Amino acid sequence: MMDAEEVRKLNKKIGQGPVPFIRYSESRRDISGEATANPTMEVPDKPAIKTMPTFDPDAEVAGLTLTIPSWTSSIERTKSTADFNIISSSAKDKLEEALEALQRKVQELLSAIRGDT
């Protein structure tokens, strides 16, 4: 907690003009007359290089496995809420093409998983 004299000094310092940012520790140091630099605190010359995460061979498969339930949910929601009698032929055709392309990719991935050539 600051005593009355410290508050007066801080008020005088703030009143001297616009300062973009004042840290409490810096203002306290300025008021109390402490050294302006902390000798125990070292500033690194260069930023640290980010450590790369360990390679995870399952990452791609795990990501896809977590995504598929969302697709399944979207398909179920569309199946239960869409009225296919009023949807345009164009929209149905596009959906059918997309689902067939997805089905082909699923079959390709299943073959790769099973080791089929």
C-alpha cells in the first residue's frame, strides 16, 4: 500500500503529460527512488526457438475419426428434417454426387486400412 507522500509523487508524475502505459512496479520504483533496472533480471538476446511436438503417427487418423461423427450427425439431421418432395432436382443431384464421391473415398480408405491392393 502506498503512503500519502508516494501518492502525491505518483499524482505529480501522472500529471506531467500523457504516458502510453504505466506499470505499477515501475511507478513505485520511480517514486521510491529504487534502481531503474533489476540486476537479477536478464533479457534474452534472441527469442527461444519453438520446440516441435513429437511426431504422432496416429494424428491424421485420429483427426478424421473425430470428424466423422459430425458428418454422420449432419446426414441424420438432413434425412429427418428435409422434405425431399419439395427440394429442387438440382440440389438433390448435387447432394447425390457429393455423397457418391464420399462413398468412393470411404471405400478407398477402407481398402488402404485393410491392406488391399
